[in-house]
Amino acid sequence: MSRGRPRLEDLSIIVSGQGGDGSLTVINILADVLRSVGLRAYAERDVLSRIKGGIVAATLRACHEERLGIGSQIDLIVAFDVSAIDKESHRLNARSVVIYDNSGGALADDSGVPEGARVIGIPFSRHAVRKFSRDIYKNSISSAVVGRLIGLSDSDMRDAFEKRFSRRGAQALKYNLDALAVGHELADSVGLTVEQGLYEIVSASSKPHMLITGNEAVGFGFVVAGGRFFASYPITPSTDIMEWLEKWLPRFGGVVRQAEDELSVINMAIGAALTGTRAMVATSGPGLALMQEGIGQLGMAEIPLVVVDAQRGGPSTGMPTKPEQSDLNLLVYGGNGDFPRVVLAPGTPDECFHLTVKACNLAEQYQLPVFIALDQGLSQNLATIDPIDQSQVVVERGKRLDRESLAELPVYKRYAFSEDGVSAFAVPGTPGGMSLVTGNEHDEFGQVSTDPDNRTRMVHKRHSKLQTMQPDLPRAITHGNKTADIGFIGIGMTYGVILEAIEILAERGLSAQYHQLRTLWPMLEETPAFTRDCPCVFVVEYNATGQLARLIVAHGGKDAHIESVLVYDGVPLRAEDLVQKVIERVDSRGDKVA
């Protein structure tokens, strides 16, 4: 190793260009290589809702510690289109390195490169077309240059290419390995020779890590939990769940159905759940809106189903590829009439796995819909995590009657009144287990009834489940100093940003804590109590109306202690930006915060 190079501790990279240039491919390759040498990687995407064209970007953060958010400053930008530099110039500084494709000429004076930044021009596109007659190979060529620059070995890069492209056939593998070699030659030509990169990479851990998205973790959790029927209609950003399950669920005897619309999705899933099969659907806001009538049927007929909502910018079509958390009201209050439901909110890919398992269990234990609230960032961003511990998985099917237990009953009542609100369920076709299912109000046998006394008892029966289930609902996790006067509340992709903001605040002499609620509904008393006990609570959420803060206040939270931090421009919040908002508001509150 050459002397004098700093150890790679925390590095943020952007690869940007026109849609279709392969920016995300470069980032995914680098993330996998960095994971393989023991570093933690986190990658996010900034893409448009179209197949090709328009400036897009993929960003990678690599460090020794877990970081589920991109740094506020960018150390390296790779620009396939020079206009990408100007777009990202506000995140560059004098220490940044700018690599750009100079096939079309040198950078203009007003390109946006900050004074003092190192600039390297390499004709990626020209060499891709000359060597392979296809411009797309510039992404593989550039991967080699970036690998050299940040200190990755040529052999590690080659191993990553073989792993990624071998599945696409011998020819694709050969061309991409050739493109990697071209990239190494170009790196040599600009002085980025072997072991002359900017950093020294020292492996931090020899134990294996997983590189996974929240969507993939949800699919994984569903399979391990015994889920065997999944239906969906393609809609960004939830489609990855269906694509993952299409590959894996049939191997375990499961069925995946791509329906013609979300109306069909919810009704297919209702049919599957009524057979006693663990079922799940996944969608985003517009699709969830279409499912509302079916969701009401789940409530009335007490049918178990897991519904994943990968939220995006709304309303209507909105901004399909941008993050938002503006479906919270729909998740908590959607559907006509009154019926119980559960809404869970994971904050990491690991929690996506485990809370999906929990959702499957709760749905069948309490015979109701359970929603999993994701957002575009948590759904689609890649993260390095420790291997998921499947030994923790316990499958709970709830009150189920088989042939023998039915034979012992004088009569089977599908909706029998019970102390805990849950009636025993027999799979259709089980001798002695015949029942009726309807969207109408009904009696204990499922027969339509408008009797006032029966109606009152049935409504109370269904809602009593919310109290019964309290011990089984995931509790909040408190991070940081539990006695701090500054507090945070946030779900989904706010998790990593809030944790890093707490670290930065500590460096500046301010102590803070983070109440990470994981059960959004029913609202557990611990969350309103947190806002009453902590003098200054920042509720960080991706919507314009403070839906999470309002929900907390409506259930006993102290409005006077809450400061809302609202993000709805489609751009992920950075830790440093959150810190600045906190300091400004703490200063404005004066002696209200110690």
C-alpha cells in the first residue's frame, strides 16, 4: 500500500447523467464491492418517472459505521452529462473530485465546479462507442475509474463484475469485463494507477453482510412467515416487492398474481385469505385509494390480510419516484365505516423483515387488515445490514378449528361473540365448518342482520380487538439520551437522518433523544406520553400537513411541545439540514429548552 493516503472512513459518491445512462448500475456495483470488503454501504436514487432521458442520479455512501442516509457533502461526482454538475453543485466543495465525460468537449467556466475541486475529464462515451459500438458500456468503464480512485483493487472489481454479469450470459460478461479493462487503461492515463487512489480501504469486519432494500426485506419476511399468496399491480415504488416474490415465492409453493388493477388485487387477496392462506398485497397511494371498498370488506368480514403501502409524492399520480409520507391519514382512517386495523412503520430493512412477519401474525391472530407503512426511500434504497436472524421468527396463526375441534362444538359460529373479540376460524371445506361471508352486518353465523342489539354487540366485538392486541403490538425504541430536553419522532426513511442528527447535535453540545414509534395505529400511549414528558419534540415527516404530529396530538400528545419539520419537495432530508432547523428553532424558543 502507498503511504500517506487517508483511510476511507466516510465517503459519499454521486453518479449522474441522462436517464438510461446506467448511473444506478455503477452505484450498485460499487456498493456490492464495498460491502464485500467489510464497509457499510447505503445507496439512494433520484430518478424520473420515465424510461429514458432527463437528469437522474444515484448516490452512494460508504463508511465503517451504519449510516442510513447520504452525507450532506459529496466527495466524488461522476457526470455522464455535464449539466449534472450544476444540478449537484450545492453539495460540492473545494475537497470534492469531479469526474466528467469529456467526449463532447471541456467543461465551461460556469459548469458549477467549486473553486479548488479536482477535475478529471475522461471520454467514457467515445471509448464505449469505439470499442463496443454502444454508449451504455460507459457505465462499466467508469466503474473501473471510480474503483481506482477510491482505492478498490482491480481484482475486487473484476470479481464484482463476474458476479453481476455472469447471469446475463457469456457475451454480456465478456463485453463488460472488456469495458472494465478499458476503464483501468483510462485510469492509468490520468494518473490513477494501481494503489494510487485517494483512500486506503481497510476491512472493518470479516463477518458477512447483506445488501438489501426495504422492499426486498418485506418480500423475504413474507416468505419466511409462511405467506403463500401475493397479488399486486405494478406501481412505483412497490413493484420491486412483486418482482422479488415472483422469483422466490413459487419455490416455496406460493402463488404470485399480477392483476389488471388494484380492484382485482384486493379481491383476489380476499379470496385467498378466506381459504386460510396467508396473503399480502403491495401498492402505493393511488392503488391504496382504489382498494378502499375491499379494505372495508376485510373489516366487516374479519378477514386477515397484510397491505403494504410504499408511499410516494401525491396526490393522484403525483411524483411516483419521489419520497413522501402523505398516506398516513388514509392508512389510519381509510375505508367507510368503523373497523379495527393495525398500521406498522418500520425504519430499517431489518425491521421491514421482522415487522412483515409480525404483520402476518397479527392479521391472522386478530382477523383484520394490517398495513405496513413504507416510503420510497425505505422501499428502494440499498443498505448494508447484518444477516437477518431467521431463528427469531415465530408463526402465530391465531384461533383455528380443525375437524376434531369442530366435532366437539355443538354448533360452529364463525362470528361467535368472545371476551377478546376474536372468533375461531375454520378453513372452508372443513367438515362442520360451513359459514357465510358477507359485506353486510351479520349475526354470529354470518347471516345478514340489521337488529340493533346485534349491531351494537358486533361493533363492540370487532373494536375490542384493539385492546386485546395491545401486548402484541411492537413498542417504540428510544435512541440517544433518554433524559434529553430535545426529542425527535419520525418513521420510515427519517430513521437514519435523525440518528445522525443526534450525533451532530451532541458534538455541538446539545443532547437529544429519538422516540422511534413502530406501531402507528392503534396509537400507543407511549407516544403521546413522550411529547408530554419531553419539552421540545421535533416530529419529522415527509408531508405538507403534519399528519403524524396531528395524529399524536389527537390522541393525547402535547401540541405546545411539538415542532413539525415538514419535507414535501421530493428531496430527501440530510442530517446537517435537520440539525440547522433544530438549532434555529431551539434558539427561537429561548429558555423553554435547557
